[in-house]
Amino acid sequence: MILFLLTAGLLLLVVGGELLVRGAVAIAKWLRVSPLLIGLTLVGFGTSTPELVTSLQAALEGSPGIAVGNVVGSNIANILFILGISALIFPVAVSKAAFRRDGVVLALAVFMCLGAVLFGELERIIGSVLVMFLIAYIVLAFIQERQSLAAVGTEPTSTTRNTQIWLQFLLLVAGLALTILGARLLVSSAIDIAARLQVPDTIVGLTIVAVGTSLPELVTSLMAAFRKQGDLAFGNIIGSNIYNIFGILLNLHHNLFYSMNKLIQGSKT
């Protein structure tokens, strides 16, 4: 049964990733934006759902270390592992302007994350400002991508305009759902196998859980690379990392830092 779930998880990941990329590319054409922007927003944020659920559950259950480690570990895996493999399959080429814009925002997010860790506490108003910063970044990216496409005279074809776009949205949502479900089946079955082999929980958490929450990003980026959509793969990774910090880590502050303070106080008594 465990092997069946493991195989089913892998199959769902592959099928879901393919549907997700197909839908994302079609939506990008219909909206007259680049696949990079769709990767930064719809795909990047959507594939961060496992990190969001895992970190929320960990913070609410008083396990801040898991919440922080999940987000930070996922971001490291996204950059060093997933983006690297995608580049090996197909060159990840994006415009210099987009690379500077997204790279600067990602670097800023990392420094804010570092500041939050060193400071040890965040007020609600700061969390609200970070959410507004995330929204402003999305709006700016959308405007710039539309302007860049208009400057080179890129227009959608009549076929793209007449396509029932709601079917493409359903395709994207279905692909995302299958990818997340496949990742969950794969991780749960892998944990069961590790338990039967008596592998320590720490090792399971550092490997299976950490990599498991990044499986949607991995599969989506690989599928994008195989379809020669390098900008979509890049956008997926960068968008996911930015959302992990601005949308998940720094806005779990109420439960997260409250739990950390409780743990610190308990260790002193």
C-alpha cells in the first residue's frame, strides 16, 4: 500500500506539473504578459501552499523551529537545487531589467527576514506593511511586463483571444491541486517508509519534510524547463521565495514569536 501511494504521488506530481505549466502559459498569452510574470504570481504563490500550510500548523502547535526551518530550507532548496537543475535542462534566460527588479526584491526580502530573526519580534503594523509591499511589488511587475511586451509589439493571436480562458484557469487550478496532492502522498508514504526503517525523526524532518514541501516548485520548474519556458521556471522560484518570506514567515509573527518566547521562558525556568 505504501509503495502504491508513493507511485501515485509521483504520477500526480508529473501530471499536475504538466497541466500547471500548460495553463500558466495560456493565461500569460491571454493576459498579454510574459510567462515570467505568471510564474512570479499565480504559479509561484500557488506552489508555496505546502509551505504555508506546514508553517501555519507548526506555529499554531507551538513549534516555531519547524515553521522557520520549513520556509528557510525551502528557499535554499529552491535556489540551489531546483533552479540549478532547471538550468541544466534548459537555459534560464530572463531580461536584465526583470532580473534586476526581482533580484533586488528577493534580496530585500532576505535582509528583512534576517532582521526579523535578529530582532526576535514583529509588530502587527510591520506585518501589514510587508503585505502592502508584496502587493506593490506584484502591481509593479505587472505594469513593467505589460510595458515591455508593448514596446516590442507583442500581441496575442486571434486564437488566444477566442480561447475560453476559464478552461485554462481550471487547467491551472487542477494542475496545482494535483501537484500538491501528489506531494502530500509522496511525503506521507516516504515518512511511513522511514518509520519502518527506524530512521530518526530529525533526519526525516530535515530531508523528507523539507524537500517534500518544495516538490511542487521542483516539478513545475522541471516541466517548464522541458517545455523550454525558462522564464516561467525562474519566475516560479523567485515568486515562491518572495512569498515564503513576505506572505508566510514574516506574517506568522503573532503565533510564531509568541511560541518562541514561550519556549525561551520555559527553558529559563
